[in-house]
Amino acid sequence: MRLLCWTVIVFVAPPGLLSQSPKVPPCSSDVLEADFLAIDGPNHTNTVAINLRNTSAETCFKDDYPGGTGVTPPDVQVRCEGDVMGNARCGDGAAARIMLGPGEWVHQTRSWKTVAADDATRCMSPVEMRWDGPISEYKSSFFISSRALLKPVCSPVVITNYAAGAYPPGAVPALAAASRTPVVRWANDEKIVRSHEHIPLRVTVEDPDHVLSSDEHGCPQLFVRVRDATPSRVIFSRMTRVDEVQSTCGVESADNAAGRFVMEFDLHHSVERTDDENRGEYAVNVSGLAHFGGRYRLVGTSSKLQLSMVNGKFIRRNWGAPVGGAAVSLNLDKDVYEVGSEIPLYIALTNFDAHAEIAAFDPYMDPPGVSVELQDSNGQPVSTGGGMMWMGHGFSHDFTPGLVFPVELKLSDMGFRPDRAGAYTVVAVWKPFRGGMDASAEQLTVRSTPVRFRLVPK
């Protein structure tokens, strides 16, 4: 039997987790969805704005402080709006809080001249820009990299504080009433092997009214949004990148009157700049760039594609049926093992329901908050042998929709050491709480899809 040594459990919940608390929590990067807009203004002025939307079902607040500018190259001069004498006014004094209800937006802008005022002024071509995430979150940032939106900088970049609402209505108009919105759909070949160095992806683009901008090859200009969907284990870090895609395209007919394209691109460059552990979870979608007389917006956004990387290779998560919005996945690295060898368990936990508050024991603490059931070829339970000694903990975690929590263990970690050749079935079991971690919460039992493997003699 596995020895279980439990300490006294004290629930430690993040701000806003307990329903009876009236305190409004800060908006975390987990719940903020980023979008970018651009406008060519008068007198050769270019303005780029970031819009951040609260995707959670709860009200939170965002500080108006704009944070660091993060322009590459770094020698671009920056000043705050209204600062004419070098006295920065952005974020002076205490930061003001902007309350964001579910689905509400805040925005911040950056403007600069795209033409030099005189021969002595040197223009620079920005490679990317960074917006800091919430002040309380270390290393959390939003990035954009685009030749189309980040035009040459020939003056100091003027930045504003965050303000409530999306970028002012009418600044970037909707599509003309007679225009049909472009549609971007995934068209990936699931048999293609993807690695950290090579992540080929394919989409189809339908643009019947030809509203999308074209690149130098006549292909629609695409932007890929890559959101780091892996919860941090030690230091909080969340990256969202919006990169202009360098793609190849084909058309279905010579004149392509239907405006239908098949486009391929490689994602490894975007992922390379967000990952440093050779593993991670990424939420990816693709948009087209529409141009309206000097005004730009991203349209036709595809559905979300979830990419899961383990040890430098991408796997397809094997999700079981959701229960109350919660789901658990279990993968093995192969289906045949020698007796006595270690069997890795690639487990993942998630909340698929944006309206469900799912909480559970922290999956990266001790014990890991998930268990395993093992059966032999006759469907009989296999008993545990000597396993790890769990010391116990009282930490809880709120499972925000859109994040995937990978839990990498071995079958022996869970106390199972089968020593007979034959066929086995393993299932991961997760028991989170719906509605928080208080006494009124409903405990769920969520199971992965069963995974079969064989043990053979050495």
C-alpha cells in the first residue's frame, strides 16, 4: 500500500476565488485577450493600439499604467502623451483602476511620425513592440511583429495610459455593408510530424469580395496569434504574440474570382520566442489583414488550434468527455514497453467552459491532484505497490478557461509497478470542484479516455 502522510489542510485561494469575498481581483493575463489596430493619421502619423478584453465571467480591474514600451530596436525614443519637457506623466502617482466586466475592453495607443522632419532626423524600422502584462505578473507581455503595422519610426513614440473601452468607435470601421467578411479555416494534415524546429500549418482563406490586403506575392496578408497557454510553475510568465506571417499560397483557379486561397506557413519562429523549456501549450489562431484607406484591422479570425509540445515534439491530446466543463487527457509515448521499464504519463487538465468556475488542488504540488486507475487484460484492477510518499498540501488553483495544465508523471510515481507481461488499460482521474473550493461547491469526477498498452518480456 502507498504510504500517505497528510498535513493539516488549509485552503489558500487566489483573490476573487471565494464567492463570498466582495474584493474585485486584478485582471490576470490568463483572462485578457489581445487585439491590435493601426491607423495612418494626418501629417504622416502612424498609430498602433492594443485592445484588451476580459474573457472571464467575473469583473476584474486593470491599472491604467502603460508599462514599458519595449520597442526593438531599443534606441527608439519614447515619451508620454502631453510630455513636452521630458517630464513623464504616464503612470505618475498612484495608478488608476479601470473596472472590466465580462466582455469589456481597455485600450492603449502609441503614435509616431513615419517621415523625418529634417535631414538630421534618423528613421528606424521597428521589428516588434512589447506591451507589459499586469504589474503583478513577472514576465507577462503582449508582442506584435509586423512590417505592415509597425511603420518606420521618425520621431519619439508617444504613448498613452490605458483607457476604458475598445479603441474609439469609428476609428477602424466595420466592413462595408455590401462586403462579405473573409473566413479563415484550418486545413492541417494531422499526419505531418511537428517538432520544435518545424511546425508546418495550413489554412484556407475565403475572401470573395477581396477585402484583404495582399503581400508582394499576391497572397492575403495573414497574422498568427500565439498565446502561451501553459500555467507557470515557478515564476509567472504569460506571452501572447501577434506576428505577421511569411506564407506561401495557392489558388483554385487562374483568375481566382472566388478569392479562395490555400496558405501554408511555419510557426516555429513564433513559438521559439515564447518557450524555453522545450515543452508547452499554445493556443493559436489566424486572421487576415483588412485595409480601409489607411485604417487597418484583423478580420476573419479562425477557430483556436491547441498545440501541445512535450520534450520538443508535438502530441495530440487525448481528451476524455468533459464533466461540468472540466476535462482530463492522458497520452503515453508508445504502446509497447518491456516489463520493469518506466512508463511516462502525459496528463493534461483543462476547463472547457468559459462560464464555469473550476477549482482544484494545485496539480504541481504534492500530491499532484490527479490519480490513476490501472486494469489488466481481464478488466481487473491492478493494486498499487510501493509508491511515492505524498506529504500533502492545502493549495488550490483556479482553472481559467483556455489554459491547459500539463502534468508529467510516471506510472511508478502513482504506485503502479506491473511485473507481468500482458495487456493493460490506464485511466487518469481528476476530481475538481465546480463553483470554488467552499462547502457548497460540487465535486466532479472527470476521467480520461482509456489508454491501452502492452508489457512484453525483456
